[in-house]
Amino acid sequence: MTEPTTRRTPSGRPLTDEDLDRIATEVEEKDYDVEALKSRRRGRPPMGSGPADVVPVRIDPELRAAIEARAVANHTTTSEIIREALRRFLDVA
């Protein structure tokens, strides 16, 4: 016999039977567009014409520090700094 699945909230709190009943009532009372909910995409948005690849690369500590400093100064991520540097170096949009 299989164990019942414990459903949890995004914060990790287990949902009680009362919680599930309340949610079911809410769904029945509101006019949810089920097809719109099903079609919602999850995950990261696409970055270009297709799925992005992860490319591992080794960099020295000084270069890493410079990338991180630029990311902080530009209020962005180290990944975005590296992508922008490659675009400029390769003259790619």
C-alpha cells in the first residue's frame, strides 16, 4: 500500500484537509481560465533563438574579482557581464 502524499505550501508548511477544502471551494467559486493556467510557462525565459547552453570556463581570481565588481557596479549578475563581454568581443547582437 502506498503512503499518501503530503502536499506543502511554497514555504514548506504541510497542507491540511481544511486547507485543501478551502482551496477547492475557491477554485469552484472563481472563474479561473484553466487553459490559460495550463499554458503558463515555467522556468527561465529563453535568452535567444533556442535553449541556452552552459559553458564551463576557468578564470583566474583577479578576473573573477573584476567581473564581480562590475556586476555589483552595474546592478546585474556576473553571468550577464560575461555574456555582454563576449557579445562585444565577438561583435554579436
